[in-house]
Amino acid sequence: MDRLVYTAMTGARHVMEQQATVANNLSNATTTGFRAQLDSFRAVPVVSEGLPTRAFVVDSTVGADMRAGPIQTTGNPLDIAVRDQGWIAVQSADGSEAYTRNGNLKVGVNGLLQNSSGQVIQGEGGPIAIPPDTKVTIAGDGTVSTISTDYMPGPSNVLGRIKLVNPDPKGLVRGDDGLFRQSSGQPAENDPLVRVVDGAVEGSNVNPVDSMVNMISLARQFEMQMSLMKNAENNAAKATQILALS
């Protein structure tokens, strides 16, 4: 009975946490380049001085769904979508290098190339500054070029190449800011094989229908855990009555 109480109690708590993960995935179903979060349950015995009669449930985060999302054409020359595997290197709020699939780019007030979240895009030689009064084009290998839009336009000027990487997905960890980093803490190397599509962005890989079905399933699991706890309480009450009669 103790094992039943511990398992049902911790199971109900972690079902609620997994509901929060599914709700977060649903809220990001339209977020550019979002990767769905994945969770799993596992039973762990309670180790103590007594006998191992109790167990509890742990919600261990497996990681992220690394499947590519749908590519959506926008016609914006600053937008890019990574083909297949690969990541765009950005500068996070603490100054460290992080990785994202959000290719909805823009020119910031300081003239630096940024994504829609305000993170500075990292070039192979540092941040890429865009001169004023220019038309920006991004090649398939991430090379950023500009053409002057003055009265007499000049030749194309190459500003740099966006840092595109393709580290091992098993070594990537999602941070609280939604960006991915290598678990080793070291920046990833440039990968010349990573290619991008200009004038398009990658949508979220969250399937809203599957997420809604998963949410309903989790709600039923929570009700089951509550029922198990009620049964354990009833069994304990009956056992007390029997002992009192004897």
C-alpha cells in the first residue's frame, strides 16, 4: 500500500508537470523554428535504511524533437530557413554563443543583423553590420551581400557569412531562453555543408492535433492517479477497522 501511495502521488505531480510541457508546446505551435519538448516517466525506488518497499515516479526530460518543421515562403529577402539539419549561431543575452532555427531576420537599430527575438546573428568573423541604404541578399551558404540603393547603385559588397553549425543533437541542451547550447560549453565549429533557403522561414514542428490528444491522455492519467490514491485511503481505512475488531 505504501508503494501504491508513493507511486500515485508522485505520478500525479509529474503528470501536471508534463501537462505544462504540452501546454508550452501548444503555445509555440506558430513560433518560428521552435522544437517541441519531450518528456518521459520512469520509476525510481526509494533508498533508505529500511526495506525498499516504496517507489516514486520521476519525470525525466528526454530533450527536444529535432525533426524539421515546414518551410514557409515569406518573400522577405532577410528571412532564411535551414535545410534539413543545422543551426544558426546567435549571441545570447549573456554574450555566449547559442543556436536557433529562427531565421526571421531583421536589421537592428544598431545596424547589426538580428533575428525576430532580438538576438544578434553571429558571423564567421563576428556580428554582421548592415550599412544603411542598401539591399541585402543572403546566399544558400549564408553569405550576406549588399547592393547600394543610392541613385547610382554600385557592385555587390560581401559583408560576411552567417555562422552555420551542425553539432551532434545528443550534445545539445535547451536553455531557459529557448536557445540550444552544447553541453560541453564549447562553441560548435562551422559546417560548410549546412545550407539555407532565402525568402523563407521554418515553422514550428509542433503538431497541434497530437498535442491536444496528448493533453487529453494526460488528464485521464491524472484522474487515474487520484483514483489510486483514493483506493489506497479506503484500503487503509478497512485495514484499520479489521485490526480494531481483532
